[in-house]
Amino acid sequence: MMLQLTINGEARMLSECVSVADLLDQLGLDRQRVAVEINSVLVPRGEQVNQRLAAGDHVEIVTLVGGGAPEAPPPDKPLVVGKFTFQSRLFTGTGKFTTLELMGECLAASGCDVTTVAIRRERLVDKQGRSLLDYLDLKRLTILPNTAGCFSAEDAIRHARLARELLGNLNNPGANWVKLECLGDPKTLLPDPFATLQATEQLVKEGFQVLVYTSDDPILARRLKAAGAVSVMPAGSPIGSGQGILNGNNIRIILEYLKDGDPDYPVIVDAGVGTASDVSMALELGCDGVLLNTAIAHAENPLRMAWAMRYACEAGRLAFLAGRIPRKMYAQASSPMDGRITAAR
């Protein structure tokens, strides 16, 4: 004898079932993994053996849907800048920390492979006679010398030459590159475009791999790449301002121009980062990395912020590679619409 039931909205003819438990067995379902309603009344698992079914009953059988996560994210290609290859896309500075010990802890927490050092007499040895270099893991870190504080092409070139000599004596691979800054104004610390381009051209001629700090001007960025810079580093906002990325559209245009026909050309946001979300935004835009200093060193808790920057860099990169969903005007349910229980009568 057949029994007519409505199961999950579909009319079904089944061999006669005495109980809910019989029905689940007939359907091949594990009673521990489903919940059952009969005519909109929940039937607990302990009562399913005794709950009889009748012709015309409406049965809802539901389970959980969703998915898990892999133990590790999918592999990503490393960051390549000139002749250098790195796993971390976060570059950090060494300035403004209250102690050299804190600086070292924050660099380790950030997971960076590269740290920047300005070439200054007062930066090499502190008031206690300790060298900055003693607190840097030179076996792990590649030092990126920085011409910070230079307001002319001549001064920047001079600093780069001194840095190459110093790091060459230390056998650090950072001797072969330089982060070029040619500032145009002491109040805004924005770059002088003419001096920046002039210094880039000269340093490239001298065999330097030049990572060049610039504004978010796409035309200048294109000129600097054409001059031989191995990486163009547009400012998100003025140095140390903590304003984040003020003009995301210009950064997008820079990415479009510099990666046209050269998708792996590294564009690294430099300056203006204030917190972890700024780092994530830069990577989500498609930038290849971020260089920061003040955002960690001047945070209320620099060590926590170093960890935050590390994770934000990883999250932003993953989000970019994953591809964000399009923005829509109206809602779209995240839970599946199919398989819903029927409305209560």
C-alpha cells in the first residue's frame, strides 16, 4: 500500500511508512543530520520512532548548508622588485620608535623582508652609543637605503652613493638599490617632480635599482618608469599624515598605465598610511605592496599595530586576487532561496 505525502514541497508516493523514522530510513537519511517537521510541527529526534505519518501529511526535512575553509590560503607568487624577490609585501621603516628594542620587535612582528634606513650620522648611533644596525636582523632583512630629507637631485644622488658604500661593506644585498626621495617642500614633504626625475635618470645610469617616491600623478609615474625605475611608489597622502589613500582613482590610473603590457611591474604605495584598513585598501586596489613607518611607530601600541599591518597586507592581497563582488543597488540573499521550508499555515 502506498502513502501520499508532500515532502519539501514535492508530492511523493512512498511505500507505506509507519513513522517518521521509517520515512528517513527509506530516504537514506541520517537522523542525526536532519530536522523534521510534520504539518509545521517540529518532531524531535527522540520522538521520530513513535511519530506516525498519515496520508496528506506535509513533511519538511532540512539540514545545514555552507562550507568550510582550507587550512592555508592558495599560494601566491612572490613580489619581485628589480633583482630582488620577497614573500612579504609590507615594507617597514626604522624611524620614530621610542627604543631600538621596540623597533626590532615591531619589524619581526610585521613579517617584513625589507626595511628602510635613512643615511644620517645621527641615525647610525644613538645617545647611548648603540648602532641601529645592531638591532636589525641582517641575515633576514634586506636594507633599503632611503634618501629621506633630500631637497635636491644632487643631495639625493650623494646619499645614494654613500648608502651603496656602507651596505656594500656590510655585504647586505641592499647596496644595489635605493629608495629615492627628492622633496620639494618641507611643510607637505611632497616630491619635487623635476628633481625626482633628474635623480632617477642619473642613478639608473650609475647602476642603481631605483624605487622612487612620487606623488599620485599618473603622468609623472609613467615618466619615472620610462626613466628606468624598478618600482614607482606613489604617496597615498602626505608623509606621516595618517590620512590613508586620498585619491584611489589616481592610484588606479597609475596601475593601469604602469602595468599595461607589464602586469608584474611593482607599484608600492608609500606614505600616508594611518591604520590597517589603509594597507588593505592599497592591496585591494591592485598595488603590489605598501611601505610605512609612522603608522606603526606612533601607534598607541606599536607592536599590536605591526601585527595588524601584517595581517592587513595579507588580507588585502588575498581580496584582490579573489576579486570582490560587484556593488549592487538592492539586496541579494546570501542564504540559498531554494530548499526553504513552506510558510506556516
